[in-house]
Amino acid sequence: MRRVGSKNCSRGGENRKVLPVEEVVKVSRNYQVTIPAKVRQKFPVKEGDLVKVIYDENEGVVKIQILKS
């Protein structure tokens, strides 16, 4: 895994630092992907949590937002 840079991001008055992380994973037969362990260590998600999957058409990326479980 490698860190590809960082940038400050502002949305709705909220300032936060974004640290993009790249990791290649394979999509399963049921269109599932596994969040790699190194990413899970930085991403506070656990089994059973609900996440929101967002496709950002402007950036061409998929984002994951943790929802309260």
C-alpha cells in the first residue's frame, strides 16, 4: 500500500485533511470487495456497520461513508 499524497478539503464549512490511500482489490462474483487490513486500521469500520457508498461523478471515484450502526 502506498500513500499518494494529501490535500486539504473543505465541504459545507468543514475543513478536513484527506489522505488518499491506494490498494488494489478484486471484485467478487457478487460485486463485493474486501477493505484491505491496512486501510481498515485507518478507517474506523467494523463487522456489522452500515456504510454509504457514494459515486462522485466529478472526480470519478467511489467514496465510503460510515453510518451509525
